[in-house]
Amino acid sequence: MEVKAICKNARISAKKMRDVASAVRGMPVAKAIDVLSYSPKKGAYLINKTIKSAVANAENNNGLAADELVLKSVRVDEGVTYRRTMQRARGSANIIRKRTAHITVILSNNEG
């Protein structure tokens, strides 16, 4: 059985987040949480939070045990890009892009 959790509009670029996601993809949940808790990156904190949400969904909604769950997929997509302007010399302006990301975590138990 598969269980899903989604975090939308996380304030980090998807490019920075994908490195962290590829490091834990396919791991058992307990090992992935241990790896992410010792990583200094902001993306590790956000993915860890989403994995814990998916585990809570599995336990409360479907009655699955957390020990049997494995990360089937961790997907990071681009979200909305907020555009801001910074004033420059001679009346011109630069665009500052504040990027966001959508994190999707799918867990499955070993009974395939």
C-alpha cells in the first residue's frame, strides 16, 4: 500500500532540494530520517518534515507500522516563482526571482 504527503510552496529552489532528495530515495524510513537529521542543508529539514508527515498519514489513516515503510519516491517539482525588483543605477531595475518548490513523498510497505 502506498501513502503520500505533499509540501507545497517550500521557500527553496527545486535545484537545491533535488540533491538532498536523491540522497535518500529508496531508503527505509528510519534510515532516511537519521541521514536527514544530521545534514546541515535547509532542504534536508523540509524533506524530513514531509517524510514524518507521510509516516503519520500511514499510521493514522491506514494502520501501517512505521518500521516496514520504505521511501518509494521523493519528487521535487518547481513551484511558483515570486518576482521582486531591486533598483539599480540610472533608473533601471533588476528582477530578483524567489523560487519555490513542491515536495512529494510516497511511502510503501514491503508487501508489493
